[in-house]
Amino acid sequence: MNDEISDEQRNILYNSGTEMAGTSNLLEEKRTGTYVTADKGLPVFRSETKFESGTGWPSFFDVNKENIIIKEDTSHGMMRKEIMSKEGEHLGHVFDDGPNPTGLRYCINGLSLKFIPDDE
């Protein structure tokens, strides 16, 4: 585990925690680049797939499928699809109400990600 991640990030990534809506610094990120998992550094999203969902969490319509796992989540008395990295990091949930071309909305905790701009 990366010693550089915060306690809040550790709680989200490994205890399926959730950050408060509207608090992620990634909501305003507009540069071109790659979003990687905060601890293991796996590339999971590209900036071209990010969109404003109005939910208060960074949202994407597509994912790097080779680095993720989708599993059923029945916590909170409902059926959801949890998205995790293939290394077991909890990222958020995926819903069927996103834009074209996929129709999916990957609703992600900003603290579960790090952004790497293309120009670095």
C-alpha cells in the first residue's frame, strides 16, 4: 500500500467509503490526461470520457476495462454495481443513465483517483 495516500483515501479505497458530494478537486479538471487509481496507479479513465453529470462526483462514460472489476453491491438496501480496480481498490459505482455512446455513468470518488496530464 502507498504511504502517500491519506486516511480518507484509504477508507474509500479499502473500506468502500464515499467522499461528500461536491468536494472533489477533480470535478473542475478540464485538461487532457489519464485518471489512475490513487494507490496502485492503474490507468482507469481518460479525460475524453469525463462528463458533467450534476451528481457532485466525477463521472465518466467509459473505462479501461482491463484494469477494473464490476461486482454486485447490495449495501444500503439497494442493488448497485460497484466498480473496483483489478487490485481491489473501491472506486465508486456504475449506473445505466449515462450519455452515448455507452449509456453508462461511472460515478467515481475523486479521492480514489489521481490525474496525470498528458503534457507531463
